[in-house]
Amino acid sequence: MNELKHLAIIMDGNGRWAKKRGFLRTNGHEVGALVVEDMCEYCINNNIEILSLYAFSTENWKRPKSEVDFLMNLLNKFLISRQEKFINNGIKFQTIGDITPFSDELKKQIKILKNLTQNNSRLKLNLAINYGGRDEITRAVKKLMQNNTEISENSIKQALDEPCDIDLLVRTGGEFRLSNFMLFQASYAEFAFTDTLWPDFNSGHLDIIVKDFKNKNRRFGGL
């Protein structure tokens, strides 16, 4: 049985879910945010140490300003409303990506939740916001150069926002691409793609994928 330490999910399909129902795209994002709790609970119950969720990419700034503003407000509300649950459930909250473009208020709430949960150890939740895999690697290399550190595969890995390799990467919504998500960490990840849109995705769907992963023959280039 393969060990699943690091699970990563590309949460895709919020807008299409809403459109199918005649709702605003923003309604899809609201419902999608609720799925995060279900995923965290599943990871805790199944001893998965790290959950990385792709929430907002470096390319998502191209979306209409009204939708971007809504997403920023939704994220701010999420950070505030989940404080007690994260603390009580032992979830350590972290972000990956470059948060410098965000508002002072949003950065403040990110810092507060990180500080409140820094000693939690049941699950590490990485929320990828203003995140791009290429940008992460570029920032890591710049960091090494500024510190006069020798550039190697291992030094780059340790300079990333999240150095732990991904074991299983899941993408909802029926698309078959990485979309610039954790390119370095996903080098030997197993991939699972599902047509289920993110707001409809639940722990039952994930459990089927995880059971399949655990029975795969992972050779890592060997025989």
C-alpha cells in the first residue's frame, strides 16, 4: 500500500457548476469554499499530513475585476470564519504563492490565521493564492542567489514555498492539465482527473481516488 503524505487538489469547476444551475459564477465559488472543510476532515481521518489546494493562480488576475474582488472578499471571510475550526481540529494554515499584491487587510488575516495555528500538527493546509509553479521556482532560485547558496536540485527544493513532494494530485472539473500548479513537487506524483465539478466533489469521491492510488505500482523510474 502506497503511503499518502501529501495530497494536492486543483479545485476546478466552480463557475461551470453555477452556470449549469443558472446561478452567478460567484455562487459557485461560495459553495466550492465549503468543500474545503470536507477535504480537511478526510485528510485528518486518513492520516494525510499535507493538503495543498489551488485557490487562485497568478493568471486569475485576468478575470473580470468584479469576480476577482469577490474572490478576495470570499477568501478574507473564509480566513476569519475558519479560525476556531482550524484551531480545534489541529489544522496548521499556510499559504504558497506571492501574497504581496493583496490588500493590507487580507494580508493581515492571513498572518493572524498562520499565527493562531502555527503549533497545530494534525494537518498542514497549504492554500495556493496568487500562485504559479514557474513563479515559485523563479523566486526560489532568486532567493538562493541572494544568499550565495549553491544552486542544486536539493537547494531549489528546500527554497520552494512547499518543499515536500506531492504523492497524489487530483484535478476536478474534467480538464487534463496542471495549469502551472506545483510543477517541481509534482515530478513523480500520481495524477487523478475527474469530471466532477468542485462544488459537487466530496470525501466519497476522494476516497475512491485514494484507494486506487494506494494500490498503484509506483516505480519512480525503476522496475
